Amino acid sequence: FMQAGGEDDGPYCLEYRDGDDEHHFRAAGEYHRDEVQKAFLWYLAGDPRWRTEFTWQKLNIERKPWWKIW
């Protein structure tokens, strides 16, 4: 999946995940709404530009055991 966070015209962060935690990436930098919209349209259309037009960095997400969440 692909997701973005931000408001109005931006800045936005842009992420995608391809399966498990080992394949979760964030685009380097911050983006304006039109850039994020373009990335989503490419992604939905199967256009590979969403992978090449952004510099993706792997996210290292620390997962807590379920008993430490409560």
C-alpha cells in the first residue's frame, strides 16, 4: 500500500509498504500535494515512475510485544 500524511498543500510525507515490516519505505524529503497526488495516480495505474521519481529509504520500525502496548 501507499500512504501520505500532511494537510492542505503540504508538506507531506510519503510512504509505501510491500508486504511485511521489512519492506516499508519512506520517500526522502517533504512534498507538496500535487507531487503526492501524482505518486498515487502512478501507483494506482501501475506506472513504475512512482518508484523512480522519489528516493525511497527503508523504515526501521521497532515493534513492541503486544503485552507492552497496554
